[in-house]
Amino acid sequence: MARVVVDVMLKPEILDPQGQAVQRALPRLGFDGISDVRQGKRFELEVDGPVDDAALARIQELAETFLANTVIENFTVKVEEPAQESAVGAEK
Amino acid sequence: MARVVVDVMLKPEILDPQGQAVQRALPRLGFDGISDVRQGKRFELEVDGPVDDAALARIQELAETFLANTVIENFTVKVEEPAQESAVGAEK
Amino acid sequence: MTARIGVVTFPGSLDDRDTQRAIRLAGAEPVALWHKDKDLKQVDAVVLPGGFSYGDYLRAGAISRFSPVMGTLIEQAKAGLPVLGICNGFQVLTEAHLLPGAMLGNDHLHFICRDQKLRVENADTAWTADYEAGQEIHIPLKNMDGRYVADERTLDMLEAEGRVAFRYVDFNPNGSLRDIAGITNEAGNVVGLMPHPEHAVEPLIGSGRTDGLPFFTSILKKLVAAS
Amino acid sequence: MSLDTVENAGKTPDVELPWAELGLKKDEYERVVEILGRRPTGAELAMYSVMWSEHCSYKSSKVHLRQFGEKAPQSDALLVGIGENAGVVDVGNGYAVTFKVESHNHPSYVEPYQGAATGVGGIVRDIIAMGARPVAVVDPLRMGAADHPDTKRVLPGVVAGIGGYGNCLGLPNIGGEVVFDACYQGNPLVNAGAIGVMRHEDIHLAKAAGTGNKVIMYGARTGGDGIGGASILASETFDDAKPSKRPAVQVGDPFQEKLLIECTLEAFAEQLVVGIQDLGAAGISCATSELASNGSGGMRVELDDVPLRDSTLSPEEILMSESQERMCAVVEPGKVDRFLEICEKWDVIATVIGEVTDGDRLEIFWHGEKIVDVDPRTVAHDGPVYERPLARPDWQDALQADDAGKLPRPSTGDELKDQVLKVVASPNQASKKWITQQYDHFVQGNTVLAQPEDSGMIRIDEETGLGVAIATDGNGRFAKLDPYTGAQLALAEAYRNVATTGAKPLAVSDCLNFGSPEDPAVMWQFAEAIRGLADGCQQLGTPVTGGNVSLYNQTGEAAIHPTPVVAVLGVIDDVARRTPVAFQEEGQLLYLLGDTREEFGGSAWSQVVHEHLGGLPPAVDLERERLLGEILISASRDGMIDAAHDLSDGGLIQAVVESALLGGKGARLVVPDGLDAFTFLFSESAGRAVVAVPRSEELRFNDMCGARGLPVTRIGVVDGESVDVQGEFALPLDELREAHENTIPALLA
Ligand SMILES: Nc1ncnc2c1ncn2[C@@H]1O[C@H](COP(=O)(O)OP(=O)(O)O)[C@@H](O)[C@H]1O
Ligand SMILES: [Mg+2]
């Protein structure tokens, strides 16, 4: 079984009220030096069987037609390699 | 300027009705072979200045106290290396 | 004398005016508190009202929890100041860890607005003394993020200590664990619940019942007795 | 090409701008050139093209809409009429109410959640711009076939969007409609209405008076969203390197709008505002040209001072951007600091972007260069006006000849019962609770009536109990059969719904949803509907105070049913008198008010049982509607009735079932002499209501109806656990409830 991750973010030109609200709160929390925050969605799909090109193409299509509304959102599809994952961050 | 990504997911033992709703819709859309879907949040932070250990530690703290509620959520912090990004998926 | 009860307005608070009205109808004096002020104006108790403070962005209550007024409030609540969190106010209280657990999106993924039946499980808190334990009441409920969750150990502790203050009856509107609608802290001065007692204080208006009024008369009596 | 300045335009008269791509006709472009005495700059063309669009200029509808003014009945209640952001009505005790309905149809099809959400946002800003505190919203919706897969995408998204925005603003949703019909499949109608309350002295108008006064923009930053043609101007012709596609759908931020409401009201309370305008369609182009043209002087604007979300925007794009949650206020120089302080208190960004001048020009500058120099009236008011050809459709006669009276009728009690169940469970007649429980009805603590009552009702004065009621109605099937009568039926039904709850109807707003005005058949439907509505309002004494026209609701050749949606606003001097739909007490007598005829054209029965649409709609008698209204209001005032429900889609049986289910009390009905059971139960004759009268009031009530000449028929009694039609059938409430309440969740959940 493998995990495929679909990240869906609002297009850069589209207003992101959630991201803005987070960003505006940062100075109050004592965090400076972050000039922009965007908030999107992360979908983790557990795929039965091998994640071959055909499977990825289908997930690509799923993302395009269902997980994202491409009028306002962009998405990326990635196969998650478990070993590499938490590059810097520790999972808490 | 660098981008740091914080992914926030519900802890595995917490019910994720959004992910379940997606998963339940899949067969109707003609997608089989996906045994589980979890939906979480992805934050993209644009950091001014270098993302050194100190900066990362601060973001780690930000995630722990603010971006995630660790009563119910786990998070990971990653520096995004622009080149490597869309491993398989194309940005649409 | 009468009691002065503060109502905090965060940006995006919606039921602050209604809560002030309910306090007035109960015979106490409502005092408007502003999220940017650390000063609680020496009120005798505080209500955190319902609404969508900061749009419910990030998580409901998560941003408000860091406002200046909350700094003072957290301190004083720990020292015994009576605090009631209604809906968004309850969410703020859990985010501030004045109450255990967390609020998540309703399990059916929709906003829900209905007249909800509840059972008062604990009539010994600062805000519930005018009810009888076991009494069933109808209070309007309206929320997007009303699903109360906590780990099993916390839930067991809440049950064992009698800190489940309200439970949904007949219908669980949001998937809250153990049908929990509201809880109290150990001392009984801090109470949070999802339904809106301030919308059930006048006949004809809203649900048309007055089942919510005892929240405000309970605290008034307690404060007057203490003074 | 670099910046296109006014100076540059004067020097390069031969440069041809892309007027066609911006949606202008050749003669419209020539008019712009004639008005200016030179070619327009890119920025000027951007302004003219959006302001002269169908949406902003009403160029196809203007000649017809005039009737609302010409035929307006004398009404003391009207404080502000058509032409402002929203009309204003006097409701007594020094209170004034403003209300309006608008459409957000197309965006809601493309992105249901955001399209519907921003529709609510837009109508609420219209209300704030009048000086009022918004107190409630309503949402009349029309969707494609209930069982079509795309309806499952659009409707839940629309509902979530309306709720998401309205709930977050703290506005109770107190009414609306949900209608399914295949004709709306590619063109769902998402109309949204709002009501606001203010004191008479707080009424504000959109005008920029007083030389030297400052123009302040406040609210969200301006982004590249909602820009149609501007990007063509900005990119394809002027600078090919730019992205040519800007999103046509915008994301709303209800939190920002909530802050806008609060800070605007605070500024009003301190009398800091001379004039105010919301930024909706056509954004800054519209706000500046309208403010300036309604004022006495001119206006000078520094576009560089507009706070941007995207620094790459061109001046044309800034002028046309339709970013949400922005407002423009005109403030005296001495009060600017206080105004900015209030904005800061609410964390709202505010910037002075210009000032009122003593000339009569609207001048806009960018990087120190003048890019717009126009007479604002020519932009805002002198748009083209078309008398489009209209023709009664060639199919109209055949449609009307296809009489629904000829359809086979049920012949036994059992058959009748089956058809009752079918109608009650059909998507259009079924309970909309699954939808309406996603809306907050309680917020603000003044809701007296909300769904599923005949009208929504809000208390506006705690001392006296003064309240207002609103109902919206429309029936595209009736309007298709006969648009003149159809529009009057919509008016009659909304009027009746308001009166049924005990409120006195005062004024009307409307949202006219039609197909393409370039089709003479559609244009005929449109003209007929307006004529019907204007005549009807004149007769009922309820002026039209404003509204909205939505054209081009069309998929290919196929237009939607002509769908005039009518909102009626009423006033009640004490909300304690309101009459609810639900049966209150067993033993109370049921009376049918009005005449029942064999009228089935366009009826729910013909649709549900026979999938038929043909014949003529029910006849309208507005004098009768007025009389019925008076009786219902008097009966509520004098405590003669405890429940009332107007009759409309589905006829008497639908109304009785709804009152019974809501009250949890059944009814025994007797078919009156002279009527057959089928006609009694399913006819959709207008001008009727069913009321429940306590026995002690029976005589008094009958006398009152008799004295005023309103037909009144005793039809039964509130009783038991079922709806019982003597000699025909009995249906247990449980079975009815299941039929009525399961349909929508089964389709959508
Ligand atoms: N989209 C909606 N939003 C809010 N209320 C609605 C909506 N659709 C229907 N309702 C409410 O449900 C009730 C029944 O609607 P409807 O059958 O259209 O009423 P009527 O036939 O009396 O006009 C009314 O109270 C109406 O306001
Ligand atoms: Mg009705």
C-alpha cells in the first residue's frame, strides 16, 4: 500500500482569507519575519496496489475533477516516500 | 525568501468526516482502489531571510502553539526546495 | 446591588448584543468588554459569546484565544472568576485550555441550526444552580464546529468528576463524544457549552421558550449572595 | 505600449482600442468618442465598457423598468425610491426599513459555494450603504432537476455558501424558496435578499458633495479577481507579457464584511459620513462615477493610493476589479482622522484615495499622469438604451391550448390518496428543512418567524414590539404560461404570505430572471412580466422600491422559464400578534377563505402526476387579494385566529398537511358542497388561505368575513393523528411526515 498526497491551494491571485487571518495574527503572537501565509488542503490517499503511471493518472483526474475546483484552485499530486518524509520537522 | 510548509493532520484516532466523505464519494465517481482518505491542512509560509535552525525552531513552536491544536492534530514542518517540488504531479 | 457581567466582543462576535440583553432580562448589568483591552473593568463574571470570531479561520476560537483580553481572563478564571463560554466562547475556552478537549467540525459536515433538547447533568456550577440536576431543557443550537472530542482518559475523568454539565438528548447534532454538549472546570466557575441559552430568554422570540434564562439568574444569585 | 494617458489619447486619435473584446458595440464606442471629443484612454474605455454593460446600465430593460416609476402608487411609506442602492420604507415610530433582492446566478453555477456566498455579501453591502444595520437575509433559489447529478453539486454548494457567509455575518436567514425544474439545469438562479433597519435621520445616499471632502476606500485590498474585459485591455492589447486570464469567480471573506458592517455603522453613528457607496459590479469605476455624478462637483482620484493585494495590477484592472468587501465613503476633511481611527479599531484597512473637486469632471491619476478625464454622468447615467424587438412566441398559443383540465383525474379515494402522497413528497413540495437548518435563524435575538412560516418576521423595536415581515415568491411555470399573469401571481402570493402572518404589506422589491434579451420571445416575456408587476403593484398600493434584472439565463437556444421573483415587505405593530402556520389546538375550526375553481394549469399536481405544463395559470384578482389580506390582518389583531396558511403550490391539501405536521396535530376535512374532492384538494386558485379559528371566535370571525364580502367555507376541524378527508381517505401524520421530510435528504445528503 502506498500513500499519495494531493495538495490543493487557492490560486495565487485568489483571495485567501484564512491565510490572511493567520498571517495578521502572527505579530501579536510575537512572530515576525513571515511575509505571507497561504492555507490550503492536504489529502492523504491510501492506494491499494502499486502506484503506477495509470494509477497516478487516475488520481490526477480525481484531483482535477473533484478534490480541487480548478476555477479557483491549483493542485499537486505526489507519491509520498515514507522514509524521506519529515525532512526537517519532527512529527509531533 | 524561502517557503516553509506546515502540514497539519488530525491524529489517526480522531474521526475525520471530511476525509470519509471524500472516500465515500469515490466509487460513485468511478474510482476504486483507494482504501482511506484523510483531509488536513497545508500552510505555506513565506519566510523573510534565511531559514536557519533558529528560524525553523521558531516555526516549529508556531506550529505547536498555534497552527495545530495538539490535542487533536499532528503536524510536520518542511522547508520546501523549489526544484524538487512537483515530484510526479504537474501543477495545473 | 446587582452584579456586573462582562461580555467580550471579539472581531466577528455575533451574539454579544443578545447576551447583553439576556443579562439585562435576568436583572444584572451587562458590561461590554473589548478584545484589545486587557482591562476587565472589574466585572464580577464574564461571558464569551457566540459568533465567528476571526471568521473561525484556522480553527474556531484559535485566534481569539491570543487576544489581550484573554491574557487577563485566563489568569482570573484560574483564580475563580466565573466565566461562561457559549458556542464560539466554548471553543475559545478549549483553545485556551481552560477547559479540556477540543471542538471539531460537525460529523455531518454542515452547519446546523435547531431547537435542541439537553439534559442538565450538573446543577452545581456557577451558571447552572437555578436548574435541577437531570432537568431537560430546550435551547437553540447553531454551529459548524460543535463536535466535542477528547481522549478516553479525559472523557472518563470528566464523567467521574461530574464535569459533564450538559448532554444532548434524543439527538446528537454534531457527533460529540458521549453526547457532550457542555462541560465545567473542576471548580465549577468556568462552564462552556455549544447551545445558546441567550436565544431562549423571551417568549415569541427565537425558539419561543425561556429555558435559557436560568443561566443568567443562576450567576446573578450567586454573585449577589457573595457580595 | 506604455501607460495610456489622456494626453497621449489626444495625440494619437487613430489608435483603435479593443472595444469589441470589452463587449461594446461599434456605435457604443463611437458614442464614447463623441462624448469625450477624442478617443478614450484604456482606463476610460475600461470604465465605459463595464458601466455600459447590460448588468450595470440596464440597457435592454430600462425602457420597461420605467413603468415601476410611472405606475407607482401613491404611498406615504416610501422614503427613498428606485435608483438608490436600495429603496427605503417608513415603518413607523421613526424607523425606516430598506430591502432588496439581487441575483448571483452565473457565478454560483461555476463555483457554487463562493458564487452564492459573494451574492449574500453583495446584497448586504447595498443595505449598509443606505445607512442601515442589516437584520436578515432571504434566499430564493431555482435549481435544475432534483435528481440530476449536477444538482447534487450545485445545490449543496450554494446552500453551504449562503449559510457560510450569512451565518458568519450574524444575519438570520428568515425565508426563501427552493424550486427544482429542468429548465434551470445550466442556469440555476441564486437570488439573495437582505433587510436593514435604521432611524429616519440615518438614511445615507450615494453622493459626493462638498468640495474638498475626502474619498476614502476601506475594506479589503483590491485584487485581480472578477476582472472580465480589463485583462484584455491590460494584457492582450497593451502588454502581452501579462497573464491574460484573470479569475471571474471571487472568494468571499464574510469576516471582513462583518468588520465592514460594524465600522460603517460606528462611523454613521458619529455622523462622519457625507456619502457612501459599496463596491460591487464594476468596482471603483462604478463607485467613483456614481458618487461623483450624484453629487454636486467633480472628483479627483489617485489610483496609486488604492491598497492592492497584487502589485502587478494595471490601472485598468484596478478600475474594473470586483474584489469583494470594499466600500467607499466621502468624509469631510476634519473628520477623516476619526473615520480612519474607527477603521483601525476594527482592523479594517482604510485609505484616502481622492477628493471632491469643484469642477464637474472625474479625473483619475496613475503615477502622476492623468489617465481618466470624463464627465461622470456620461459613465454612470448616459449609457445606451435599447428598445429591443419583442414578439409573442409562436408556441404560446399551443401551450395555452394544452389545457391541464383535460388531464386524467383520480377516480377513487385510494387514487386520490396516492396522488396526495406523491405531491407532498415531490421535491418542490417537500420540506426544505435539510436546507434551511443550515441557516442561522436565531442570531440577533429578534427572529419571530422563520422557515417554514409563510413569511419571515423580525422584531425591530424591543419596547413596542414593532416588526417587519418579508416573503419572496415566484412561479416560473405560471409565468411561462402567461408572463403578465405569472408576475402578478408571484406578487399576489408574496403579498398573501405577508398578510397571512398578520403583517401589512407595504412595498415590493423584485429580481427578474430571464433568458437572452436578444431573443424577441424572451424580450416579450420580460416586457409582459414587468407590465404585469407594475400594474399589480399599482392596484395593491405597494410601490416597487428597487430590484435587479438578470438576463442571459440561457443554455444555447433554450432560455429558462421567465422567472420574476417578487419580495413583499410588510409591517406589524406588535409581533406578539403574529399568526403562525402550525395548528395550535385540537378542536379549532378550519375555514377556507376565498373561491376555489377548477384551475390546474401549471399546478404542482399537473407537474408531479402528469409531468405536464400547459393551459392557463390561475386567474388573478388583486382586489380579492387585498380584501383577503385585510381580513387576515384584522383577525390577527383581534385574536380571532390561532393559525393560518396561505394556499399556493399543491393547493389546499398541501397547506393543511404542512400546518398539521408543524403543529403535530391532524385534521378532519369535509369536502364542501359544490366542489368535488379532487378540485377541493388540488386546485391552485389564487386569493385563498386556510385558518384555524377557536370555537369562541367562530361567530365573530364569520360575521367579519360576511360583512366584508369574503367567501368563507367551513371545511373541518383540527383533530387527531391523521389528515382525514371524509369519504375519501385518511393519512396518518407519521406517513405524511416521512413522505414530506425524507425526499430532500435522500436526494442531497
Ligand atoms: N432557500 C430557502 N431559504 C430560506 N427559507 C426557505 C428556502 N426555501 C424555502 N424556505 C422557506 O420554507 C418555507 C416553505 O417555502 P415555500 O413552500 O416556497 O413557501 P410558500 O409556498 O408559502 O411561498 C417558507 O417559510 C420559506 O421561506
Ligand atoms: Mg406560504
